[in-house]
Amino acid sequence: MPTPLIIIITLFILNWIIRVLIRKNPENKSLIKVSFLISFSMIAYTIYYFIFSSNS
């Protein structure tokens, strides 16, 4: 399994764990920020990997 795929899957699983914790405690704003940051970094890394790795 290639390393970028492992990174994306790990971020995806971590994000779902945090979303379960948010569902148990919806008032926790720091968990919501961390979930948003993980989602954004996962999207950004996926775009970066597919655009910039194909050019090299």
C-alpha cells in the first residue's frame, strides 16, 4: 500500500473518531475545530498528491 494512501486513510479514520466524540459532546468547540482541520488537510493533501505527483 503506498504511503500517501496510508496517510489519507489514517486521517479519515481519525476524523470519524473525532466526529463520534463530537456527537457525544456537541458543545466542545475545540473538537469541531480539529475535525475541520483534519478534513481540510485531508482534502488539501489529496489534491496536492494527485496534481503534483503526476507532474514529476
